[in-house]
Amino acid sequence: MQKIETKSNLSPQSQSTLTAILVIGGAEDKVHGREILHTFFARSGGIDAKIAIIPSASREPVLIGDRYLRIFEEMGAKYVKVLDVRDRDQGNDSNFLEFVEECTGVFMTGGDQLRLCGLLADTPLMDRIIQRVRAKEITLAGTSAGAAVMGYQMIAGGSSGESPNRALVDMAMGLGIIPEVLVDQHFYNRNRLARLLSAISGHPNLLGVGIDEDTCAMFDSDGIIQVMGKGTVTIIDAHHITHTNHSQVHGNESLNIHNLRLHVLCHGDRYDLQHKKPLA
Amino acid sequence: MQKIETKSNLSPQSQSTLTAILVIGGAEDKVHGREILHTFFARSGGIDAKIAIIPSASREPVLIGDRYLRIFEEMGAKYVKVLDVRDRDQGNDSNFLEFVEECTGVFMTGGDQLRLCGLLADTPLMDRIIQRVRAKEITLAGTSAGAAVMGYQMIAGGSSGESPNRALVDMAMGLGIIPEVLVDQHFYNRNRLARLLSAISGHPNLLGVGIDEDTCAMFDSDGIIQVMGKGTVTIIDAHHITHTNHSQVHGNESLNIHNLRLHVLCHGDRYDLQHKKPLA
């Protein structure tokens, strides 16, 4: 007993209170089991959590902010605040900055990822959030547009129903929270594999991560992605590709890519980011 | 000069007259360059070709049979015949069997792959066609439904817009012309990657081959797939997978598959079937 307590003192955070980054594919369960949202709540500290909600991707920030606020309050969070940033000046708001300094979890809602980045990229508010996420002091979650912004490179928009081609996907700068990934969401639900392949052909150094609705790729602080939820997380690993014609084609000319690794992961699966392989 | 002629006598078929199996993703160009159809015509012997058209997948066999007949006649083929098989008894028709005995090319149109297999699988007519294809005596082409039937296993139908799951795809027996492949067509055009992944998770010994519209995977007699046309051919190679939950899940529960190889090939690309890799 003594021994266990000593060990516990050395490593004060148990698995369920370790910080993480939850990248959610949109349309996560908000009514029934709420598994993904509850995991965010737990990883943010549970009833002791101090949660900031950023609804800035949405054109209806009050509505969506309030919805998540109620959910986390229902779970038992005592401190939840909506940081309703609607212009870039508010990215320097002292009340918001003060709250971020003390909070244990930040949740970014869905909407439009270009709007979210336009309002928050390189503001003191977002810079401080990213700093505290990197220091493993807070848990961060983003759903849909809030998921799209995780990488340095971001899919801003695109289409489906075509062979992979450069015109199928619009790229922009993301928030760079997990620099090495390129996220797509509502993945199989909106048939986005062709657009993620098109994007990855131009950025083969990035790891493509396609996340279905009501599904979460949880980037744990130990470098492991844990998958939870109803759908799948698709990993497109281009690190071993031997050829792509990306630099030779234009517009909607078909792309080729040789020797990709592809993993379709589902609930309970784990993926080792460093070694780029699923764990048995 | 003499030397070249001698060599030519030893190997009487030049590249353009070697037989092949053309697996076409549907909606191939029938009006302008007609590259794919012209390649079938050339590989069947050009103006000396004797071409059989099998329109049995279609509910409008006269219309579609006639359309291809005109196309190949316009190209210069002197002998083109529509084998309008509408019941299984006709799979033993002596006139049809006689034509197949002499023909140099067989073209299977689009329509419904279940209808095509239901009418022709295990008939003397189809058995003889397959025998002559295997003996490299005739060139075979199939587009859309005519492409779907190439493997022993066949995708009979399915859906899109969902995470890979067993209910997403309906499997049936194909004609077994290229036993080791599992073909899907109208591939990115109809967002079929999730259904092909779902099918392959249950048949990891097969090579998934997804072919876009106006695109052809030409299986050459030397074991090389040549890609031609506008779109892409996607190869899903499950031979190195380390895990799938296919046997543990049911209905629309999400599938996982770890360690697939994926190749997106386009016009001019070649793929070595035996060694399972694209050629540089």
C-alpha cells in the first residue's frame, strides 16, 4: 500500500487526468453516452475542471457555445466559460487571457476552419493556449472545424466524387498545434479520402489523419493516438512513397502516389506516432 | 533487316497485338479519342479483329450492343457480332459458340453484374471464352458491370458515406477470369473506397483494384497492369496486414484494418502483379 502511494506521488497524474489533444471528426454524441465529450471532461480534471469553450469557428457562437457549456456543466464542471472571440482584438482580451491562464481544458467547436484561424491564429490568446497544451498543462479538444486546424497545414475545403487531383482540395495554414499531421473530418461520412490523398501527395512529410463523425483521435502525451467512438480513424502514411506526380500535374489532372501505408483504426485501437505503426 | 524479321517470326505478336484483359471503370470515352476502346480494338487484331459484344448485363441489350458494334465497325473491324444472351439456354447457342471459337476479342458492356453472372456463369459460352482468354488467344474487355465480374469474388452492390463496415458492401461470385483481384468501378466518381476496403477486409488474400470512369487497368499477358485513361486505378494490397476485426464485427459496426499498402496509379503507370509493386 505504502509502495503504491509512493509511486503515485512520483507520478501524480493518473491516466485519466493526463492531458491530451482530442481531435474529433464532428457530430460527436452530445445526448446519450457522450463518451468523447466525457473523456475531454475527465482529461480536463473532471469536476475540478476549468473549461474554456471557443465557438469562434461558428456563425452562431452564442448558440453553440451555450450548448457545450450546458453539457460540461451537466457533467459537473464548476467553471466553464465561453470565450466568444468575434474579432482579432479579442484575442488580446485580458479577461479571456486570465481565464486561459487558469483553465485546465479548452474546447474548440465546429463551424468554418478558415474563420477560426482568421480570428485566432497568432493572437496572444491562442499562442498562450498552444503554449500550455505543449507544456501538458491543459487538455485541448477540437471538433469538425476545431479539428481541422490542428496541423500547420490545414484542409480549408474541397470536394469529392473525383479521382485524386490538386483542384479537389484547398489548403491553408492551420494553428500548428500538432504540426506533423494533416487532419480531415466527417471523413467517410462525406467521402473525403480522395481529397485527403490529394492533399497528402503535396505534403508527403505529413501524416494524413481522417476522422469520422462521432469519432475521436486522442493524441495522448506519450505519443500514442487512441481511437474512440463510433467510426474509424484512417491514417495515410506517405513516408515510404516512391513516387508522386504532384509537382508535374495541374488543376484536375489525376494524381498518382506509389507505396502509401494505410491504416483503418477503430474504437480501442492505438497508433504509435513516433514509429508510425498501429500497436497490436 | 533479316535479323529483325527472324526475331519477328519467332515472336509473331508485336506489343500492340498481344492479347490482354482490359478492365474498364465505366463511362469510357466513346466519342472523341476513344483511347481505351481503340486499345481493345488494336489488341484484338485491329482491322483483322473478329469481335464479340456481350450486352447481357444491360436491360437494353439491343441499344447498348448496337452502340459498341458501330464504334468497332467505325474503327475498321470487319467482323463484329452482338451475342445478345438473354437466358441461360443461349449460353449453349451453337452460332454464338461458333463465333466465339473464331473471334479475337470479346467486349462485355455495363449494366448489372449480377444479371451478367446469372446469365453467363458456367455456361459453355462463357467457359469457352475464359478458356481462350487464359490461352492468350483472345483479348477480353469489360466495362462497369463487365469489369466487376472479373474476379472470383465480386462486389454486387453497396453504399458510400459511412465508415468501412460489413453492411456497406454486398458480395457475390464473379466469373473468375482474373481470380486474384477484387474489382470496383466508377471508383472515386462514386466514392467507393470505403466499400472496397470493407470488401478487402473480408478477403485480404485478394488484390483490391478500384478503377475510375474513363480509365482502364489493362492486365497484360506478361503479368503487368498498365493504366490508361483519364482517372486513376487504386490498388489496395492487404497481403501485409497485421490485423482486422472483420470476423468479430457485424452489420454496420466499424471495421479496422492495419498495415495496408495503397497505390494510386494514373495514365502510363505500370504495376507488377507478381511482386505486388508499381514499376518505376
